[in-house]
Amino acid sequence: MINPVLAEVVRSGTVESRHRGAIAAIAADGSVLLAAGAAAEPMFPRSSNKPFQAAAMLRCGLKLDGELLALAAASHSGEDFHVAGVRAILASAGLTEAALQCPPDYPLDEQAKRAMIAAGAEPDRVHMNCSGKHAAMLATCVAAGWPTQSYRDPGHPLQLEIKAVISRLAGEPVATIGVDGCGAPLMAISVTGLARAFRAMVLAGPGTAERAVADAMRAYPQWTSGTSRPERALMAAIPGLLLKSGAEGVEGFALADGRAGAFKTEDGAARGRVPVTVRLLRELGAQTEPGADVDTLAALATSPVYGGGQVVGEIRATWAARIGVTPRSQD
């Protein structure tokens, strides 16, 4: 299966690099509008799985809502409020940072990272971008009466429930289980399955675990990523958008009515992810949603390429499929 070129890097008027990938889009009624490249083959969604993991945790007895529930599904930037939130989740379960089994790391946020280094602080687990998920997994185990020391084991009751929830939301069985960068089990599904899972999250009924996670993430996007991240900007720009990026060039999202999309770059490059996301959102008609910030979408449609400290090109989406969505009319 040959993946289409999703993005290209243009420097001084010349295409310097190209990024191929698999891509899928789903209509509000659940029909597949687009499935290009290896969209049906298993891949690791990485952190794009976090909303589904959080939903499974709620189903197992986790008692979180609002900002802290958004943090449970986060790849956070390690800003002060993120770190305080992780500690609050742990404290609610009678635990400390010592229980975390994610690897030590510096914050993703450059300012927070520089501040830690300037203070002479070493990388630690609570600043690692997946610490919200790990803290919530631990709190779930305490709530359910399950062992905490083995919470990362694929055979642990929590991980078995996560596997079942991901399979149900994706509409396909989990193909294989790997180890994520944070050490937690990583469930493989297809790009199309990832889009279906995001669609299922936003269409879940009020009072369900899936809807609770989707609502928390949409209400507090800075807790799911960070104050200066493009993920936050996109979710703020399009009312009702649920979006979660993953490592190795993965993106998954859904609009409030169930239109959804997902893709993964073949080489794992992340630099084309935002332009491709904006292109796919536009193809699905997101720019016509009431209250959509079209200026933000335009600003994120390309990323600058620098040479000698000056902008000399751009990273832009290149796939040209027209997926036939009728834009929503403005009232």
C-alpha cells in the first residue's frame, strides 16, 4: 500500500522534503468519506488514545471531572498548573509522586523547561507529559481496589478494560499491544478506527464516560495540551472540536456532529501535522461552524521554514482529495 503525500516542506521555492501517510475521514452519519493509503492497517495512535483511556478509567470508578479529567487525557506541557493538577489527582487517591511509573522528563513547554534547568532541577516524573494519565490510572486502581504497583501490566484489570473500550469505540479489535513512550500499554488500531473512536466520543450520550471526557477536554483544552500549543488553539477556534495529537505524526479529531478525521505520517514526522489537520478540518467543513475562528485556521494552515533567521518557505498540506462534504450554512 503506497501512502499519499500528506505534506511537503518548501524552501526557497523548492520542495525539499515530503511526508507520506495514511488518512481517513468520516461523515456525520458514520460513512467513510476518505480512506487513503494504509488507513485500514494497524498502527500505534500513541497519545491520540488518551481520551479513550480516560473514558475507560471513568468506567472503572475514577472520580474526576473538569480540568483534572482533561488532564487525565493530556499530553501536557508541564506548566505549573499541570504539575499542580497531577499532584492533586495523586493526593485524591492518597498517593504521592513516588507512585508514578512514567519516566522522568523535563516539561514540553520551553519556558517551564528553562526555569527548571535554571533552578538546577533534574527531570522528574511529575513533569513528564503523560503524568496526568499515569496519575489517573493510579487513582482508578485505588478506587477499584486493584493493585497499583502493576498498573502498567497489559494483563492488569485496568488495562484489560482500556483495551475493551478502545476496541468498542474504534469498531475493530485491538490488533496488538506495544509499550508507549511513557511505559504504559499501547493499543494498536487503524487510522480509520481512530477516526471512528473520536466520532463515538462526541456522539456519546450525556452522562456517559465518553461524553464526560469529550466535554472536559473541549472545555479545558489548555489542560489537555498547554497554553501555547496548536492543539489548544485549534480546539478554541472550532466550537465543539475534540482533538488529540499523538507522537510519530498522529492526529485524531471529531466535530460535534460526528464528522471525524485521523491520519498518521509514514516517517513519524510531526512538523506537517498541524497543516494537514487544518486541511482535513476544512475539507470536513469545520470553518463554517458557528463561531469558528477562520483567522486562526488560516494562521495554522502552514508552518514557517527558516533560513538565516528569516522565513524562506513553508510546510504545507499537499493531499488534494475532495471528500464531498457540504459545508454547514451559517444561520
